[in-house]
Amino acid sequence: MQYDTLSIEWRKVQFYGKSGGYIITHKWKDVDNIKRKGTYAEIKVCEELAKIGHHVLRLPENVLPYIDEIMIYGKPYREFLKFKKEDLKPRGYPDIFFNNKTWDIKTSDYNNEESVRKLICDGRKADNVIFYITRKADISIVESACYREEHKRKKDGSWKELPDVYYLFGSEFRCLWKKKKIR
């Protein structure tokens, strides 16, 4: 995919020549208020992903009237959003797009698994969730929360709705939990 295939609604904001990665932001993306924990985490995740060679698009949010007009590599934004059954509104708006998937970025102080499980469920609006982690000990809390949420949802099959879960710790980008066939 080439940057040139995007419309003028998108602007390249950072390029990392060594890796070839870059960050592109939609003109309707919320202002980069790095005082907000979530926005700061989103910016840091985008930077780290671009540094390791990914082409990252920061997606617009709360643009329901325009989801058929906003184009991502020739497809309407609507095609990348997840909708509840028989609902005209999307489940929510993912934060970024790369590797042909939507991603929701989460951050928290991961003091307990319950709060992480809620964040995983909120991430169902995207294909994947990335937890921005600043303390190594938090990785095990996120991983445990993934498996507890999966176990809870095995009975009704709703585990299939969960996003795959990744974490970013420094420049370490890893998958913690991936949907697989559960017996």
C-alpha cells in the first residue's frame, strides 16, 4: 500500500527513514492533547510502530455522517468499522490502522485484571487491541486478564467477538492472546 493512494484528507506527520515506517493522520483526528493519557499512549504507540517499519494511519473518530466519504486505500471507512447486529451506528471507532487491520490502543495502571478485562471488551470495536505498557510487571496482568475473559466467554461462544490482544513495552511489540479454535 502506498501513501499516494490516500486522499488529501490525510497528512503524513512523521517518517522514519531508517525503517521506512511512517505515521499518517486524518484531518479530523482529535487534536494531539498529550496531557490525556489515552492520546499520549496512542502517539507513543504510533511512533514505536513506525520506528520498527510499520505504516500507521491515525483514524478519525465520531464521524458517523461521513463514514462512507472517508476513504482508506480506496475503501470507505464503513468497511473497517464493526457494527452491532441490526444497528446503524458503529460499535465505536478504532484508533489506528496498519497491517490491513484496525487497532484500539489502551492504557491503564493495570492494578487489577478486572479493569483490563473491561478494556479488552471495549476494544471489540477493532480487530486488535494494543496495550501500551510502561511497567514490565503489567504484562502478566494483561495476559492473565485475556485468559480469564476467554474462559468466561467459552460457554456462550462470545470469545469469537474479542479482539486479538498485543502489548507494546518500549520497542517490544508482541501478541499476548490470539483467537484460536477453542474446544
